[in-house]
Amino acid sequence: MKSAEIQALVASVVERLRGRGLRRTKALDLLITEMAEHGRPMTIADLTATESLSGQCDPATVYRLLMKLEEHGVVRRLGLHDRSTYFILVQHGLHHDYLVCTGCGQIAEIDIECPVRTLERKLEKQSGYHHVYHELEFFGVCPACHDGKEHEGKAHCC
Ligand SMILES: [Zn+2]
Ligand SMILES: [Zn+2]
């Protein structure tokens, strides 16, 4: 993303939060900015290690902020919730679907055109709903986990 787009995304998230009465703090601003700049799903460890947040926030604080953002619908939670959870900012009119490895928990963005868009339009027409959207996660075993299994003959996680 270009820096103008990042700024616009941060501004829109901050605006949505303000509309919901959430108090703006420096830590919250830094977190939203890091997520917008990276533009990909990140774990709590990834976020805590970023330049602006390391030394500012511990993982517990980052977790607490993310829960608040998720509650307000500006952050989406992805991946294996018990082991390997990723977070990404929700962008209106733009979404990605993901592939999650059940072995190691890593996630990959799906790089094929989303077939559900057509269905969304049909749903809007049929139901009278506006702004219909979806979020998809596919689960499977990544090549590294699959190969590890075959070569070593045991369940193995990368
Ligand atoms: Zn894997
Ligand atoms: Zn999709």
C-alpha cells in the first residue's frame, strides 16, 4: 500500500472508533498504524516486535487492544484460534480470503479471484440487504508440513 492509502485507512479506522465512543490513545494509534502499514495478517508476537510498539506495549497490552478493536468490528481474527491467531484490519470494500495450515498454523492469502462476489450481489438483490460481505477461511496442510510428514514418517509441524 502507498503511504497515502495507509493514512486514509488509519484515518477511517480512527473515525469508526470515534463514532463508537472509543477513547483514542497513543498505543491504539501505533497499533492501528502498524497494522495498516503491514497490510497482512499479524500475530500478537509480530505486532509486539514492530519498531513502534516494541518498548511501548507488552503482548498483554497488544492483546487487550486487539480484543477491543475486534469487539468494535475494525479488526478481524484469523487462523487457528487456540494456537496461532492472526489479526488484520477490516477494510470496507476490500477483503481477502485465507488458507490456514492446520499443521503449523501459518496462513496464506488466497490469490485467486473470489467467486463469492457474484453470490453477494445475488443475495443483495434477493434479500434487500445492503453492504453484504463475507469472510472465508479455508483449512488444509501446507506443503512444508505435508513434506515433513512424508519424509520423516511422523506428524510434524514446521
Ligand atoms: Zn504447515
Ligand atoms: Zn472472498
